[in-house]
Amino acid sequence: MGEEQTNPQAALFLVVGAGLVTIARAMTLSFLAIKLQQTFGLGPAPIGFLLGLGPLTGAVAAPFAGSISDRVGRRPVLTLTLVLMAFAMIGMGLAETVFAFCLAQIAASVAISVYGSISRALMSDICAEPDRLKYFSWRYTASNIGWAVGPFIGILAGIASTGLFIAAGTLYATLAIGLQLLRLPPRERGDSQASKQVSLIRSVIVAMRDRQLTFFIGGSTLLIAVYGQWTATLAPYISQHIAGGVGIFAYLVSINGVVVLTGNPIARRLISSAGPLRALLVGCVLLGFGQVGFLVSTGLAGFAVSMVIFTAGEILVVPSEYTMVDRISHAQNRGSYFGAHSLSTVGGFLGPTVGGATLSVFGGPAMFILFTAAAAFGALCFTLGTRIRP
């Protein structure tokens, strides 16, 4: 494949696919806690454990799936992943026991984690280096549109209804068919042979032994802990400590979505002109200022301004992370690198878990300070990683 030529049709398919995959996720998986509570009668503790188990399993599986995609190609792995997602969604919709439901939910979480990392690797494969930031940014925007639209579909169609899960499964199956019809350049023979000379386990170990990637994974884990599940920690704080907190939080969710959609083009230009590291550092500073803003805010105006600052940091950090991982990878190991980087999604589990515990034991100020420190150390990890000789 000629890496200097962009395949716009395939890139746009991945952008649109990211949006559709997220819509299907948002209209079903957003309400899993309600499903487990209402249908199976589970309490908060087992619900939290079960919903956290899937993403953790996915984080472990993604590096191996990435290495496999380096060997056999991205399309077969992505197709298998979409088919697994389809069966898992339908399984959750039809499950009559908590065991069957949780088994399907874990399968869906693993497939979603693998899909994210491999689709980003394929995006790098089919885009020339100057175009990658643009398409990564568009992909991120499409995903956020999905998170904005999906929950409303879920509410209108009936929260956690069987029909929604079946519809989501059908959508994933349709995307799998579309991926098969997509025209993709053949894999280079040299890259394929180079990948096959190294065992699967070895290829994952080699990726993890790249000190640059290790620092990037550590930094991303800390940053995802800050922005990945912010609703899980900010909602309890506002509802318990601020008058009219539930209404304020609803506004903040809308503000977050609006800033993501309108600010992405500006963020992309800033990343392009300043470079991904500088843009990421600015984003980390904004994430920290946003946390401090939440700490000192007492009403809607203060929280709204803080949310704008916080979200501006998020839309700078996310594309910058992917761009920096892309720059230290190569065609023959890109799947391994993006797969290994998916280990950072553990931050989506650590953020609400550690942050929620801190809020319960030490209060809101300690939680916001903790997240501010996580943003600072995340920036430090990326800075140190870029200074290491490849």
C-alpha cells in the first residue's frame, strides 16, 4: 500500500462507522445499569463490578487483537469484531438470566475495545500522514455526535428494551457487510512477512517494551481517568452539594456536547500548527483549570464556564494522543501499537472508581485536586515519552 496516498472513501466509511457504532452503544449500553437493576434486581455493588469487568477484559484483549491485525490485515479482524458485537447485542436483548446477559455484555465490551484500536490503526493505514489528524478529529466528532444522539433514541424507543438491542445488533452486522464491500489497498507483502516472523506474544511484548509507548500509555491512562467518565463523578458531587444540582448537571452535559461539536475544527487547526505535544500540554492545563473551576463554582454560571474550559482541554487531548501514537508506529506494527495503547482505557475504570471513593471519603475538593494532579502527571508522561530516543 502507498502510505502517501489517502483513501478518502475508506476514511469516510470509518468516520461514519464510528458515529453509527457509538449511536448503537449509546442507545443500549448507556442504560445497562437500569437494565440490570430493573430486569434482574441487582444492587449498585454487583452492577458496578459487572459493568467494569467488560472494559477491563477488553483492555487486555486489544493488544493481542492488534498484533493479529498486523499479521492477517485489519479488515478480517474488524469484520469479526463487528459480527461479535452484533451477536452480543442480540444476546443481551434476548437474555433471560443474569449470567447470559453478563456474558454477552463482556463479549460486547471486548469487541468494542478491539474495534476502537483496530479502526484507528486502519485509519492510519489508509491516510497519508498530513491527512491523519483531520480524519482522527472527524472520527472523534462523529463519536461524540453518536453519544449525543444515542441516549435520546434509547429513551424514545424504551430504555433498555429488547428491540433496541436487536436494532443495534442489526446495525453492527450491516457495518460488517459494508466493510467487506469497501475497496481497500492490499497489504504489502514485506510488511506481512515481517509481522509473521515474530510470534504473537512477542509482538505484544515488543510494543510494550517501547519506552515511548509505555510513557504514552501511562499518560493516556491518567488523562482518561480525568475526562473519560467525568459524568460518573461530577453528577454525584453536584446533586449532593449544589442547590438545583440535577438541573445544572443536565445543562453541563449539553454544554459538553456543543463545545465538542463546535470546537473540534479549531482544535484540529491548533494541533496542526502547534504540534500534538504542545496541543496536548495546553489541553492538560485546561483540564486542570476545569477541575479547579468545578471546585470553586457554586451555581450554573461557574459550572458552565468550567465545563467549557474542561471540554476544550478534552478535544485537544484526544486527537493529540492518537497522533503521537501514530508517529511512533510503523505499517508493520501499527496494530500492535494502537492495541497496546488501548490498555489506557483502564483509566475509564480507575477514574470513577478512585474518584468516587475519594469523593465519598474525603469530599469534593480532594476529588477535584486528585483529577488536577492526574492531568498534570499525564502531561509529564507524554513530555518524558517524547524525549526518549526511539
